[in-house]
Amino acid sequence: MFEALTEKFSSVLTSLRSKGRIDTKDVEEISREIETALLSADVALEVAQGFAVRVRESSLAILDELKSSTNPANRIQEIISKELI
């Protein structure tokens, strides 16, 4: 279960790295993929939704920074890691 979740999170971050710029649509898509991955790993619905919302809100709060960043995937990975802790 944890291996599948790790693979899905890695897949999300890999897809981010392949994009040059990140916009609102990308942040929304990432949030949905994270929520789906958590639900697939049998995480409670409220927990999965709450986590995805926090990642989305934190990412949108720094969207201007993400747009100008040379590596926006790392910033989103930091947000995900922070929310996991």
C-alpha cells in the first residue's frame, strides 16, 4: 500500500518536472491526483480531501513564485512534505 502511494506521489512530481511553467490548472490537477492516490491507499475521505485542499491552497498562495521559479516541482514537493509532517 505504501509502495503504491509512494509511486503515485513520485509520478505526480515527475509530471510536474516535465512542465516548464505551472498554472492554476496544474495545481488543481495535482490536488486531484494526490487525493485520488490517498483514497486508493484507503486513507479516510475526510483526511484525503483535507490534505489535498491544504496542498492546493498552499500552492495557490505561492503561485506567482511558482510561475517564475526555475524548479516549481521542488517547491510543491516541499509543500507536500510539510503537510505530511
